[in-house]
Amino acid sequence: MIKNSTKAKNSHLFGFSKKEMLINLPRHSQCNQNLLLKVENTSESILRNHGSQFARKINKMLHEIFRELERNRQFTRTNLNNRGVLYGKITLSHQSDDELLKYFHDRFPNCFICLFNIIKNETITINEQGKFKKFQASLDEIVKKISMNRPITPYFEDISMDNEEIFEEFYSSQFIASRENRKYFKKMIPKYAMEMPGMKGGIENRFRNNQLDKYIKKD
């Protein structure tokens, strides 16, 4: 009863504290010093209130940052070569490069991560020790340069199938006729995700458009 009442009482409040706003807002592409100063000089009760137009603006900006970051976490397609270099293309308009690199680094700590941001036309990297770098060069150039200085290791030497082939093999083994559920598939991979650089023209697009038959194994 008390828990529910508290929730109802605070239902008019946004979830971000003033401290969180000041930490994360600088990541937004439209953020500037005047905006941050205004946030600093506005009381937290106003900043967290749905009734405040300024609060709604700040809350929207914060959600834009985290929504974009989450989309890139979920729908970035990567490839891995036999030198332990994991690479792919992303679309980040906000300053979330470090968070995205950390995400992939935590998932693949033994790999050198290279991500090309097609919006900013730059390649961002993180090595096994967690060191970040940015390059004003294409993804192919950076991957080739980094791979040249890395030996083929037993851990990666058997890698011979590219990313698209892996997914084709996966779908051909999973999407048998009796289990096919395109409605659920579209819910899990929404239309906007198909605009991500690694998803365009991929096997998921063919499945959405009922063109996967040749990848489904027949008895």
C-alpha cells in the first residue's frame, strides 16, 4: 500500500536527477554551456516535473542519448578476423563513443574493437587494455593497419566464416516452418533497426519480406 501510494505520488516526476542531467547532457549533440548553466540554476523539483516545459526538453534530450546508444548496442553487426580484430559500422550522432566501446570491450575483452561511425566519418577503437583512440580514416584502413601488427593466434585462427554467413546458418537452422513467427520477429527487430548500417540488406530484411525460403532447410 505504501509503495503504491509513493509511486502514485511521484508519478509526475521524471526519472533523472539533476546530477545525472549535468553528467549526461554534455553528450547530446545540441548541448551547450548556456543550456548546462540553465540546468545548474534550475531547482531539481522543477527539472524533474512533467509540468515544466524546460524539464520536458531536458528529459527528451537525455532519452535521445540513451535510445541511440541502446540501438547501437542491440543492432550493430560486427565481424571478427583471425587477428582478433572485431569491427563494424555504427550511427552515433551524440557523444557516446566511449560507452559503446566499453560495451563491446566488456563483451569481447580479448579483441581489438574498431567501429566506424558513418555519421561523423571516423573510426573509434579500443584495445585489450581499454585504451581509446579516434582516427579520421576508413574502417578498412584502420582494420588493415591494426591487423598487420597482430599475429594470428590459436584462439582466432579457425575463423573463416563472415558475419552474414553466420546469421544465414543460424536462421536456416532455426526458422523451420512450424516455428516461424514473423510478427514476433518484427517486434524484436523493428523497422528502424533495419536502417542501421550493419542491418541494411541483411538476412533479417529478407525474412521481414518473406524472402527467406532459400535459407530454410527442407526435409
